[in-house]
Amino acid sequence: MKIAFMGTPDFAANVLQRLIDETYDIMLVVSQPDRPVGRKKECFPTPVKKVAQAHGIPVFQPENIKEDHAEIIAAKPDLIITAAYGQIIPKVLLDAPRLGCVNVHASLLPKYRGGAPIHQAIVDGERESGVTIMYMDVTMDTGDIISQASTPITELDDVGTMFEKLSVVGADLLVQTLPDIEAGTNRRTPQDHDRATYAYNIKREDERIDWTKAAKDIYNQVRGLHPWPTAYTKINELNVKVFKSELLEQKTEKEAGTLMAVDVTGIAVSCGDGKVLRILELQLAGKKRMPIKDLLNGDHPFKVGEKCDN
């Protein structure tokens, strides 16, 4: 069974590595083009491309897969596997392999269709997530389900830890499912579209903290955007990225967004439900990410009684 693998980030790279370890014949890897990152705008290979190069697998990086896919069809894969590729796959490509095109999606479909299912599940305070192996369709994440596996989301999990967990769950589930796909004996269960929910890519407005919300909701937002793209707030018109926080038992009648305390334990901020959230780790514009205690060792712009912008 010749496989073309399509993916881009670390989640997909871990799945690809597992397929290679299981000695599957990965004859072509397709990934997003390398993009400039950081202040120096340096181009680095995608995580999936790194894995492919380490094993001598040819890599194809089209700018627009809808227009540039002839190389994949010409390779004549028996199966295409996608995992967080990042572009919509055209029908002509979906129909090309004799065994079809399957996707490793990081949610329990039909819940959280879209490009940010892990982020959204944590932001929403879900206690469980999982992976779905599904046949791809022309519309986003609507194809028939082949198999699923679940895993808990703990109160301490964030996007980074759940990406790691789900990449392992997804890789395990995929290698368990592939023999049935190859044999044509796999299940194929249509999704209940009436139960579908969506997790679209995170936008800038999703990152801004609204302190009029409940403390638990803000806590979930912070960990649901950590370590990327990161929640932020404004204090004295200064953008402050918030990486880590914790819920306090303390209650207050102070207006939402008021700085209740600024000390080595963190910055305590009042929330809309009368509870308090403590910021533990942050980054000021033009500065490095740091724990609060390190920030307070030098000059800092925070004073008790000041307000975060809502």
C-alpha cells in the first residue's frame, strides 16, 4: 500500500513518524510551503518536512493545492492520509487514490469541525477530547467516520499538552485502523450533521481577554491559547500577553479588570463574576516571556487599583 501523507505542524509530524516506524510505504509527503517566522523572517522547514527529509522521502510543497496537485496524482498513491495539512483538498485529488483519502482529525466528530479543534475544546471547558479517523469529503470535516478514540482534558492541560497527547492517540488509532482500510473491512459511519459544532481558526479578537467574563472562562481561554497564539490584555494601553494563570478562591466586589494585587505570587485581577484570576506568566511588548516574580525584580508598569481594558 503506497501512501501519500499530507500534513504540516508537529501534530502531523508525530503521526508521520509513527507511520515510518511501522514501516508503511510513504512514497510522497505534501506540506505547506516554508514560511518566514520571527523578527528575522527566517524560513524554516515545516515539522512534517523535517521528518520526511530525515528519512529521504520526497516532499512537495504547493502554494495552492487546488491548482497544483498533478504531482500527487502522478505518484499514484493507493491511499492519501492527511493530518492538519492546512488547505482544502480538491475533489479530483480526493477521488484519485483507489483506497480514498482519510484524515486524522483532533476531535470527536461531529463536534469541533474546523482548523482549531484542540484550542476550542479547552476554551469551552471540555473535559474530553479525542481523534477521529474519517474519509475526507469536499466540505470541511463532514466525511464518514471510520474510527474514534477519546482522551481526558485535565484542568492543567493546555494546547501544548493536548497536542502531544492527541498526536499519540491519533497515531495509535491510525495504525490500528489502516489494516482494515487496506482490506476494505473498515466501518464507515455517516456523521450526524445536526450535532455538528465548529472550531474555526483563531482570530485576533479571540485572543483578547474580556474581564467581564467569569474567572473560569478566562482561565480556560488562557490555557486554550497557550502556548500559541496566546491570550492578551491591555493595561495602561500596554499590550500584555498572558501565558499562564490560576483561579483563586478570593471573591471581590471590585469592577471587572481591576488589579487586586501585584506581588511575587502574581497579578490578581477581578473578573465579571466577582471572582479573581491570578496572572502567573506574561510578556510585555518588546520584552521576553517571564514569570511575574522575575518581572517584579525590575521596573514594571503595574499598580494595584489600575484597570485592564475590556
